[in-house]
Amino acid sequence: MTTGNGRGTGDTEALREEIRRTRVELGETMEALAAKADVKARLRSSADQAKERMREQAAQTVARVRGQAAQKAQLARGQAQETGAVVRRNPAPFVALAAGAVAAAIVLLIVRGRRG
């Protein structure tokens, strides 16, 4: 099938393909414009993104605090073990301290008993 200017069906198919591509591009452009015009959807999307960022930050903070707590607990355990080792090596000062506390408690009980 030829036209008056000598073009064949190949040109017609090429034009049809060009029209199809243009329609697809126009459809995509219209979808993009519609999405930009939908303020509620954009706000929802922005709020969802903010929520997700907050969740991620909270999770990171919790992880960091747990790590720090574990480090502090490990340090406290180490210090308690060191203190226990010191007491086992030389219990005399601690025994004297405990005896003084017991004596103070007895004196307080006697003083309270005389008042009553």
C-alpha cells in the first residue's frame, strides 16, 4: 500500500508505533502530575516516612542503651568480684566493720528498751 508521495506501509507502522509511545509517555506524565496534585497522599507518604525514621531511631537508641547497660553490668560484676577477692584475702577490716554495725544495733535496742 503506497501513498501519493511514494511512502510504503513501513512508514505507517512507524507512525503508529510513535503514536503508541507518545500515548504511553503522556499517560505516565499524567499519572505523575496527578500524584503531585494529590496533597493528601503526599502528606500521608511524608508522615509514613517520618514514622519509619522515628522507629529506626528508637530501635538504634534502644540497642545503644542496651549495649551500654551490658557494659556497665559487666563492669559492676568485675568490681564485685575484685571486692570479693579483696575481702577473702584480708577479711579483718570488713569483720571489724560488721562487728561495729552489730554493736551499734545492740546499743540502739538497749536505749530504746529503757525508754519504753
